[in-house]
Amino acid sequence: MAKKSSSGDIEKFVGKLSPAGRNAGDVVQASKEASIGDFLNQAEQIKPASDGQGRLIFALDATMSRQPTWDIACEIQSEMFAAVGKAGGLAIQLVYFRGFGECRASKWVVRSNALRELMSGISCKGGRTQLCKVLSHVKKEAAKSGPGKKVSALVFVGDAMEEAIDELSHRAGELGLLGIPAFMFQEGHDPVAERAFREVAKLTGGAYMRFDTGSAAELAQLLAAVAKFASGGLKALVSDKNKSVQGLLSQLKN
């Protein structure tokens, strides 16, 4: 488990950000710890891509609707991507939105504890979804990327959608033309969010998956698969026989 950052450390880290446009019981705790262990084992096998370091943008909906499960989800996610950082071959940029028009992006990080500290400084605030801003940000980052620094994929974790599907589709299509797949992870069962997330995944050539706090182990495996993809492409997933990972692979091939 990550060492909790002091308030001073969090303020110092959050100060570097640039604008981009509970206790749940012993059963959940055990599931969470098992999922982290599973992910650590898989992350050890991730190898750098031959053409340079993989780059993954990890975006989060930090609006108030995610507050009930935020602490658990945030801890799981930060531990998983910390493991990826230790494995090497992957640089990660964190993007999140919350509140009234707040959407921020971190610098690219490769140190395992940098992402962990950054995520520990984020709390939920009431506001509308801003996925359009996230998609536009990914396009801008792709335009800035140099040789061996191509943005490999976008991971988005959210539970709601309050934006026009046509505008989302247009921006998702732009990422599809750039060859940047979006892996859309939906928490919960909101049908409006599902429709939008599936459309973004389809238009970018990515994949859609649903999860909840009771499926932490599956989320660990899927995020590990995305990390492998960002580092080594489709060929890095072919040998993984996990049913969920194969389901994700089949979406990428279609």
C-alpha cells in the first residue's frame, strides 16, 4: 500500500499540474489486495516497445457521483499503475475533471510513486462530465509527440455522461484517424453512459468494459492488458488466455 503523502507534498505536486482544457468492509478490502497482487505479477512481464517508450493517458471522472467508491477505486488504480511504472516501458499522464469546468493534466511520469502521490491529492467535486475536453487534450498531446513518443492509448474511467453524443463522436473519430484507441471503463450501469462509452470505443478502435467495486480483480487484469498494449501493441495480448482480456482483444481486432 502506498505511503500516504503529507498535505505539503500533495500541494507541491498538484501545483505542477497544467490545465488541460471507505471503509467498504473486509470483503472488498481482501478483493482489492488480491487484485493488486495479481496485477503486480502481470506487470513484471511487461516489456518496453521496440520503437520507444509507450505512452498512456489515464483519465478520470472525479465528479461527485463517484464519491461513494472514490477512495477504493483511486487506491486500486494508483497501485496498479505504480506497478506499471516499476516494470518500465511506459510513461503515464494523468488527466481528471471535476467541479465547474476544471480539467487538468499532469506531466508525463515514469516513476512509480509519482502517479501514486498525484492521485492521492485528488478529491471529488460536484460538476458535469467533460469527456470532450479529455478527447481534445489527447489529440493535442498526439500532435506534440516526437519520434518514439507516440501516444499509444487512452484509458478513461467514469460512471456518467452529460455531453452531446454527436460532439463526442466527432472528437472520438479524430482520435481514431490518429490511431489512438480509447479504453472506456464504466463504473456502474448508467445506460446513457454506456451508449456514449461504447461509441467512443468503437470510433477510436478501442474497447468498452464495465466494472464495479466487486470486480476489482477483473479490473486489475484489464488494466494490465491495456498497459501491455500500450507498451507492445496487439502482439503483447495474444498470449494472454484470460477470458476478460481475450474479450478486450476481440474488440480491438473488430
